[in-house]
Amino acid sequence: MFALLPTLALLAIPALAQNSSSTTASQTDIEAIEAHFKQAELVPQLIEEFDPEAILTVSFGGSAISPGDLLDKDAVASSPEITVTPESADSDDFQAGKLYTVLMADANAVGTDQNVTEQTRHWLVNSVGISGDSAPYALNYTGATTITDYAGPGPLEGTGSHRYVIALYEQGDDFAAPSNLSTAGVALGTWFLKSYVSESKLGDLLAANYFQVENGQATSTAESTTPVDSATLSQAASTTGSGSAAASQTSGASAAASAAGSAGGSATSAAASAAATSAQSGAGKTGVAVGMIMGAVGVVGAVIGAAL
């Protein structure tokens, strides 16, 4: 029976922007977004390594997204508001005067060979700063260079759920933009993200988030990926029943239910429904397991009685 379940399980984390008192991200939050990117085949296919130092909260129209949300293209037509919440309050990665590059790339549907198929560059801004006395910090675009203005998603019909990655990279002193992407006003286009990061000598990928947009019914089925079990996250496992772990699981079920309600035949949206179903049926499975144990005890007793 379990073989019939889709094999991509979405793991969402609570949107920190909704909790103004969160000045640092928990280890569970960090591990969850890291695991989410791996299971969505964004790491290492699109991004070589992802060891996040912070949580990137992305909001469209005042509503913060959860990683992997399946959204309507009209809802993400305008550029988002972004805040960043580091894991450590005294992190050297987020200080006044430091510069960053923020970008958005379309990684297409799950199963796309990122080394062969170029990604669409929807947004690229260099020399971004941060503002605020404490986290969550807002991105500050004063003095920044907008290479490519934000262009909302517009996937071709029938090509499945496209994954749109918004990433925040450290921009060090040795950063050197490629000549074709060094001045403002470059139109939406395609690139290999890995090549851009390498050639421009961008620093570490500090934080990232992603959402999905689908146009019509997919004409092909995306290949499956390995499911995520939130219990395997080290911090979640050590704080079972805590507010942080419970919030993460609740957010995951909510995001999965939302994705399942959207039209589309891709494996990612179908798997979201499976995640919600799994979250809602946990208690039922426990009851069944207990019943099976009690039944087994009864059978053993009957056998012993017959022997006597």
C-alpha cells in the first residue's frame, strides 16, 4: 500500500517573519531548509553546496511563503520583500557594511539536468546591504546595482511545476561581475547559475528559499526523489514534542495541503498531498500498531492454552 504513495515528501518550516520576536533561527529551522533543498533536487543539481547560515523569509503581498509553496503566478508577479534571520545573533556574516548578491533563478521541473539546461535569470541585484539593529534584517537596496529587474514567473504550459529559487550570496572584496552582467538594465535571460557564481567569485550561499509555479496540466511525470522524514533532523529528534518541532510539522502539513489543492500533475505537488495525508494519519497508524500487538498477545495465549 505504501508503494502507491508519491515519494517526494515536502518539509516546510514556519515563516519567521510572522514572529517578530524571532531574532535568531533555530537549528531545526536551518536543518529543515537544508533538507528541503536536497529533497527537491536543488542541491547538488542546481547548487553545489548549501550550508545555510540563516533563514530567508520571502513575502509576496505581505504573506510569507513556506519553502516549496505552489503559488499562482499572479501572486508572485511583483518583487518580494525579503528579510534574513541568522542562526547566531553575533554572526560575522551579517554586519553593517557587508555586501550581498540576491537573485532568483528558475530551475524548471524536478528531473531537469541543470548542467545541460540553462536556468532562467528572473532577478539579479549586486551590492545589496542589510538594515536593522537586530534580526530579522531587511535587505537594503540603497546603492545596489540591479542588473536584472525582477520578472515574475511565466512557465510554459504543460511543463510541470517550476522551482523558483531566491538566494542570498555573500559578496566579498574579490567579487567581479562578468562583463555581460556588470551593468544595470540587462533583460531577463538564461544562464548557468553555477558558472555565474564561480566566474564572479561570489562567496558562500548564506540563505535561500524557493517556491513553485505551474501553468496548466503537466504533459509528463517528473521523476521521483527520496522522501524526507522530519524525525531524522538531529535537532527535531532531540526536542520531540517541543514548540519548534511541532510548529515545523504543522507548517509542513499546511503547505502540503495547499499545494495539493492546486491543479497540476507534477510529482512535487502530488507529493505535497501525501505529506499532508501522512501528517494527519499518524495517530491512526499508532492505534493500528497497538491493536496488532494486543492481537498477537492474544494469539500466543491461545496457543499456550491449547498446549496445556
